[in-house]
Amino acid sequence: MRRRFEKSPHAETPPPRCPLKWPRRGRPAASPPPAPSSRRAARFCGSDGSLGPQQRSGTEGGGMGPGATAGRRLLPLLLLGAMAAAPGAGAEGCGRSQFRCGDGACIASAWACDGRAECPDGSDETAETCRSRSCSPGEFRCGGRGGRCVPGSWRCDGHHDCANGSDELDCPPRTCPGDQLRCGGGACVSRAFACDGERDCEDGADEAGCPPPAACGPHDFRCNDSTCVSRLWACDGDRDCPDGSDEWPRSCGPPRPPQPCPPLQFACGSGECIHRRWRCDGTSDCRDGSDEEGCAAAATCHPDQFQCRDGRCVLGVRQCDGETDCADGSDEEGCHNVTACDGHHEFKCRSGECIPVERVCDQHRDCRDWSDEPIKKCGVNECLDNDGGCSHVCRDLRLGYECLCPEGFTLGPDGRTCEDIDECRDPLSCSQRCHNLPGSYKCECGGGYQLDPNTRACRALGPPAALLFAARHEIRRLALDGGEYRPVLGPLKHVGALDADVATGTIFWADPTQRKIYRSSLGEGAGGVAAAAVVAPGPGWPDALALDWLHRRLYWTDSRLGTVSVADAGGSRRLTLVREPGAKPRGIAVDPLHGYMYWTDWGTSPKIAKGGLNGADRFPLVTEGVEWPNGIALDLPSQRLYWVDSRLHTLSSVDVDGGRRRTLLADPHLLAHPFAVTVFEDTVFWSDVASGSILSANGRSGAGARGLLRGVPPPEGLLLLHPLRQPPGENRCAEAEAEGSCSFLCLPAPQLGPRAPRYTCACPDGQRLAPDGRNCLTGSSGDAVGRVGGRTGPTVLAVTLPLGLLILAAFGARGLWRSWRRRSTNSINFDNPVYQKTTEDEEPLGRGLGGGFSYPTRQAVSLDDDVA
């Protein structure tokens, strides 16, 4: 960072001090500093913490001033002084879990030989230090100069983890198991996929040399073109035969009338319901594109007009005029009304034009206003006067000067003081954990992960990870290294959303046609449908599933009912947690370690929402820049959420507190209709039902997007299998269930602080929680949060207390007004016996307490209208 000044400051400032900050990326302090650049510059520090003499002056172009020779002579002494004054020098020995640098400083032992120097002198990454370290039995030594150790599971995994590539040398050729077929590219696919009419190998090797189709079996349906499909798939609303004959009326009878869509929604020909405002908007939102059929031709603008993004036309002269004329502001986007000069090579005149910096102070007028040739400023070296007020480096220019900062620092608001850059604010810096250091930062990984020094990504230890996805009528498994691709469960009627319990090997899936949630063991393989059991029957349509593996609770969304529900893993106890009018919840993710759940909602108010696993403390987390959010996934180590938007064709991420939001990818081809999403290590995976694809991209930057599988049946469910995806933790409901504290269901509470409840009791739909907070009473409570540990007293008080205060304020105001009226009225008091006497027999003016007549004893007369 830099800032130019054209005037030398005259206010005296103390000599800038050299802060105790090490250069970014652990550059050894004793190494020669880089020459000052246009962006950042290094700095020399004396033993007393002050700037070295070579920063006391400067010349144009970053050259050394009059003190350059003396600075070079004093450089060794300055470096020795800096090392002597370094933190930790001369201090007592480092801790047991610390590494002692050559200059006496202490760093974490885990930071030694990790591929990045943290010691000021770089001694933690020297060849001697790294060679002296011994690898554990489960590690592989890279050899070479560094001698790093990497996990043994990284050996021959297709990734170069050693700098010299020794972990991928002399690797045996990959072989496929007996039940797998080897593709031409080396990938393995199940032999069950061979000759099934779907191209599973990229080179089509699984469909090469296939015999003619055999006769259909007793459990198959024969299509009109003689192909065979499972009888379960006939008349299910999906065209499984190539000619669609499994859905013809002669086999299925007259078609069922489609379910009506709610008001203000459009019924697609493919069966789904979308917002009516999406009809004829130029983007196909229905799977069959019926929302864009029969629409009027898009309006075209006149050649001298600008067309707004919403189709409206405005005069062309109004584009980039500084005023928004389009409702969406598109007429003022991408405008550059201010002339910008190249700060490195050009000088901006006060009259607005840009000239080469070499023409400044050359005794020739190049600017119209002569601003390039100020007589009193040309030839003046402001850096000789207290370094121009710069805290680190002052660089003299032809006209004025600029302050520079070392790498890892940036100029503060005053343009002279260098401040540390907090690299941890940028989600691109680290994969999981980030520690900001003076002038640098450090990446670390959670338990079960190890930092890759080449990519700075956290890689999981243990067995290789695999993807499970729903391929309409079966569940398939795809190894991330390409070594396996096979079906694990099927044939099934219809597979939608997925989730699994990795520890027990149990998989859960939703069947939208039967409106039920099933479970089965992953070990049963294909044909294990008989072992499937209904988990949570009931009305509605489960859109997405999420398993709380610690408390054994299953959460799901229902966009048709607008609800988020929960049940125990056995399905015997269930209740509705969230029900909002106009809501359409779709994807859901849970964090049982902290007691939160996150879900997407594409209803009347699209949002990414957050709430407790007991339905409490729910609120919208993201409300802007979302229209049709579908799948959502939580990366537990980094505490970041990832979601896909089918209407905006975007992949986005945000912290669980709503900060540091990023749009990782926006592409209508790669994200035509994204549905489900999952994340692992540094990679995010998503399914696209429009293209029938499984794709992936870098989870921090969105780079490297690629397709893993293409041409599969629309994959509505997607999850990743690995033990680290579901880390161990405490079951906060175990004690309550053992003691029977909750009469119906115990739900974990969000951990808002040290005094937060560990759990709350919940009641089924139609019942409410008793005052003791444990038992259930008959009678609807109307709201899930009120039912889960809710009380009516605070609600009544919250209504009556403000009303009472308002009434008291009204009476008080009236009393003050009457008091003011009395004070502002002049009165004369008198007694008139004659008046009393002569009016005694007249009409009474008032009645006393005794029932007789009474007369006023005082008369108030206003003097404001008297005439003098």
C-alpha cells in the first residue's frame, strides 16, 4: 500500500518506531530485504527499534539517498542488534510444546517443518532441523532437502504432497476389484452399470460390445421399444422407458389431475409450483420450461435507447448520467465517470489529464494548468525531513513523496502509519482455522485433519471419502479418487433427499411419491429394499433430510406445508418445529455440537434461516441476494455455510453468524438447476437435476469447477461419507432420556452461553408444554417455540405493560394540561349574598350530596377581554 503526498509536513513527529512484527510468510529477518516496490517495501530496524538511516532519505524510483553508503556499512550491525532485541532472545527455555528458534524465539512445535517459516531467522524450516525429525510409523518421509513427513495414507493417492513428488513415485498401477469394470481412463465402475444403456465411463467402455437386450424378467416392465425397466417404476409419474410407454394411459389408466398450486403460484407442466412473478420473466424455472411458453415477445428498445435488465427502455443519454433511471439501477452500472491514471507510471494533473511520470518536474509544461511544474516543490526531497512522517518507508518522487509498508501491512487512514493486515478476515486465507500474526498469519487444521503445505488446505486423515447420491430409483456410491462407482441400494420406487449415520452405517432417504422417509443399512447392497423401514410417515412431502447423529434426531423440511419437523431416529415421536405462512423450506443442515440448524426458504420472503435444534431463537441469516435457494451444507471445522440458488445460478458461502459472505461461482451452465450440496475438506460438491450431473469446485475460491459425473438420472440427494463429517460429541439428552425427564421428546438447546439450557422438552402437534416444562397437556399451543419451553405469562405481560404505561402517560399529560390552564387564567373570587338570595328560587345549578340545592361560592372571571 502507498500514498503520495505533494507537500512536505512541517509538524514535528517523533521518530517512527519499528514494531515487533515479523515479515509476512516468515521471511527470515537476517535475509536481505527486498527493494521498495510500488505496493509494499521492506524496512530495516535498528537495535533501539528506530528506523535505519537508509529510510531517512530517498530518491525517485526507490533509490537510496545520501545515507545509502552508511546504511550499507551499518547493515550487519543493525541486523545483529535486531536479533539481539528479538523477542525471546535470552529468555528462559521454551515450553514443552514449543520449538526454540535459533535466535531464541519460541513457536509452536507443530509449526516446525510445515513448509512455511515462522521463526524470525527461518531456523524452523532449515534442512538440518527437518532432517533431525523422525517420522512416526504411520507417516512417509519425503526425503530430499526438506525431509518432510506426510501421512502414509497420502502415499500413491494421486496427489503430490511432497515437494519432490516422492510420495507418488514407484506406485503400482491401480487395479479394480472383481466386481468393478476398469474404464479407459483408469476409473472403476460397477459391472452392474455395464450394458445398462447409460454411459458411466467417460470413454464409453462400459457400453462397448454389449449383446442385444435380453427378455424382461418377471419383475420388469416391458417398454414399447422392447427395453426393460423395473415394474416399480411404471406409472410413477417419471418417464423411465426411452419412449415413455411406462407412463402411457393404456398401462396406467387416465392421468391423475395435478395437485392445485397455492394462490399466487404458477403450476408447471412438470408438476412443480413456482412463484407467479417468475412467469414470462425470460428465465426457465420449471423443469419443462412451461413457465416461459406462450409469452409475448420480449420488448426491443430503439437504437438510441438503453434497455434495462428488467426489459424497460430509457433514453440512451440517461445512461451513466449519475442518476438511476432503471428500477434495477442497471443504467448506472459499469460507468467510469472519473478519469483514472496508472499510479505507477502516470501523473494526474489537477486539470484532469494524465501524463507520464517522467514529464513531471522536467521544466516543460505538460499539464494545462502547470500543475506538473510547481516551482517550490520540484527538486525537494521531503523524506529528508523526518521521513515525511512515514512510520516505515518514505520514498521520494519527482513531485511529492509516498509512504510504503512492508509485506503484511497496509497504510492506515492517515496515509503515513502502517497497520497490520488481518488476513484472517479473508475466507480465502485458510481452509479451517486462521491465526493472525504481526505481518503474517498462520493456518491450522482441526482434529483428524493435516495441513497440506503445498495448497494450504486441510486434508482429512483416515479412510478415503466417497459420495452417495440418489439416481431416481437407486442410491449410488462414487469414490472421490475414482476407484469405485457402484450402486449400494436399489431398485427403489423413488429416491429424493439423503442422509446417513456414518457410525452405524444407516442410510435415510425420502420418497416423494410415497411421501415417506425410509432407512436401511448400507451393508445390504442392491436389492435390500425389503429391509427398509418407515421412519416418519405422515402427510406432506419431505424435501430434505438432516440427521443429528449425537442425539439421534432426524430433521426434514416440507415446502408444501411450509414446515420444518423433527422425529426420533425410530420415527415413533415427531413434531413440527417451524411453521411460517408463505414459507417454502427446502434444504436443511444441522450442527448438534452447538445446537443449531440452518435451512433455506424460497417462499414469499426468500432467505437462509438459522435456529436452535429445539426450534427456539430462529431468525433470518441471509435475506439479500437469494431467490430460489435449494441445498445447504455446513462445514463444521470452518463453521461456514454453503448453498446453491437455482434461479440466480450461484454457489455461495457465509459464516454461521452471517459474516464474510462470498459468491463462489455464478454460471448458468454449471449451475443450471442445482439441487443438493455437500462440502468436505476444501471442496464443495453439488448436484444438478437439469443436466443430470455431479460437479465440484474449490470451496474457498470457486475455482477449478469440473464435472464428476454426467448423464445420470436427476440426482436430488447428495451426501459425503467420511467419519470426520460426523465428529463425536456429547449427547445432551442422554441424561434426560435415562431419567425420563421429558414425557415426549428431548431436544438439544442452542448453546448461547455458559448459562444456556442443555436441552428442552417438546410436545407433539396438538399439545402444549405444562408449566413444569417436562410434561405435555392437551390443547394446541399454536407455535413450536411457545410449545418448546414456552410460557404465556411473559407474553401477556409484554402486551399489558406497554398498554398500562401508555394510559398512565395519557392521564399525566391531561393533568399537566389542566394545571397549565389554571395557571394561565386570571381569577377574581367574591361572595355575593344578593346573588345567592335572588337566585335561590331559580333553576338550580347543581346538586349537593344531601340532595338539596347548592350554589357556587366562587366565580371565575377572565380578564383577557376586559376593556381598559
